[in-house]
Amino acid sequence: MDFSGKVVLVTGSAGGLGKAIAEAYLNAGAKVSICDINQDRLNVTAGEFKRTHGNDKLLATATDVTNETSVNEVFTKTIEKFGRLDIMVNNAGIADKFDPVGDVDRSLWDRVLAINLTAPFLFCKLAVNQFLAQEPAGGIIVNIASVASLKTAIAGAAYTASKHGLLGLTKNTAAMYNAKNIRAVAVLPGGMQTNIVDAMATGMNAEGYAVAQKQMIQSLNDVRDVAQTVLFYSSPSAKGSNGAAVSVDGGWLSF
């Protein structure tokens, strides 16, 4: 796949899946704006990418996606450096503690929804308005959802609600802007070894996790495989896919 001349913004891209997505786009010739809340990790990743792809094709910005001013800043910097945006990838995400609704702490609920749903909303809004204003008009949004967008008990209430909501946002965006050369697709990964597990290191709800375990499969997806799926569905080869929910889960949703 060739993305030469295309401009891509990937959130949560200093490590894990986001880094793999950003690297795949760079390898395919795109100009890529990466952002992450972890400054140290971002510096390391930016250094790697600059050594392999140079300064001209990369922008790295420390970003708190729960802060609208910070979101606006990285978006503005991206347009200022590259002149347009072709592909918006909402990848930043956080897990919950497998708490069912009766046990969810309000602060955890607010944080999970802020990162997993409100932040993609903010970036989608900015991206759509940029797509409509630029010449040639149009663009693609890829939202990294989850098998939890369709399954109901493989995570806690907060994460499940956030990923169901993200799929709804994707489909509504696809429908509303279908006639304006704007596509939106959701990619639904299964288990992966990514930075999102940092949030699950302590304080896990044992009862909720036990319920989730009954529905889990043991295989983990390679983030590079998921990244290639993202590239394909943002390419001209997938122009007929709008509002799609694409699972990359090793068959998890089939069980």
C-alpha cells in the first residue's frame, strides 16, 4: 500500500498498537503526526522514527487527550506543519478494572469515558471540519474500538460502554458524511500486548475478571497485523467500506 503524500494523525502512538500504526504509515510513505501523554516514551519513539524516516515526515507532540486545549493544540500543529489531514486514527485508550456497574468508582468511569469516547469525539469533530474545508475535500477516520464494542462481559461496565459508544460514533459519522467524501471505520482488535494493560496492573475486580475470563480466548494478536488492517481500511482499496466494524480478534467474536 502506498500512502505517499498523505497526512495521518495517530493518537496514543508512542508505544503499543499506536506506534505500530504510525510506523506502518511512515513505511508506506505517509507524513505522520504522533501524540501521547507519556513524554519520555514519545521522545524515544520520535527519535527512532526520525532516524529511520527523517524530520520532514514526522511531528511529535505531547498530548493529554482528556484536555480539549491539548487536543486542539496537536491538531493545529499537524495542519500547520503538513497543510492538511487525510487520515485520523483514534487509537488512545485505557482499560478499566473489570468492575460491573454496581462497583464502578465514578472517577474511573469518568476517566475511561474521557479517554475512550470523548477524546475520539473531539478529534472526529476537528477532523471532519478539516476534511470539509480543505482542497481536495474528504478524508478517513479510523477508530480503534474493541471486541468489547460487540461483546458485553469481557471487560467492566466503563470500558464496555465506552467501546459500544465509539462504535456508535463511527457509524453515525459514516452515515452523516457519506455524501461528502468522508469515511469512518471502526477496527475491533481482540487481545493484544499493548500499553493499555498498564491500567490493569493493580486493583482488578476479581469477580468481574472471572466472568470475563470465561469468554476470553488465549491467543494475542500481533499489533503489526492490526496496524496493517488499519492501513488497508484507510486505503482506496477499501473505499466501499464505510461504517464498517472490522474485527481483528483471532476468531474471538465467533465464540
